Amino acid sequence: MSINKEKILNIINNDLIGYKIEIISHTDSNLMGIIGLILNETKTSLTIDFDGKKKISKKDGHFRIYSEEISFQIQGQLLVGVP
């Protein structure tokens, strides 16, 4: 397994709080393009700091997550159930 795949798996299998996130696409088109910091995470949603707090459904979006070392895109459905 490559180092990047290991880093990505480590990020998505643990708490996402504190990571920067961009909403690439979402069933709620008003959310597309939002970039913010993840403040809270449940099994089905993320709370993002963007112009106040916004609660976002995981399963309905496609996201880019940024860490200090890498950034990657992921379908929100793959995040459901984590943490």
C-alpha cells in the first residue's frame, strides 16, 4: 500500500475534527464551494465553521479534505459511520 493511501485511510478512519474541508458537490447546491474547518463530526454529519456553523450531511456530498501533508477527494458515503 502506498504511503498516501495509508495517510488517507488513517485520516478517514479517525476523527475529522480540525481538518479543512471543501464541498465539491452536494445535493444541496447552496453548499457547493464552501471551504471551512470541521468543528464536529457524527456518524452522518459534519459541522463546518463557515459563516457560522453549518451542519452538512455526509452521504449527500463529495468533499476534498486537506491535511498538512496531503489533500484528497472522497465521496461522503464513504465517511458515513465514522467516527
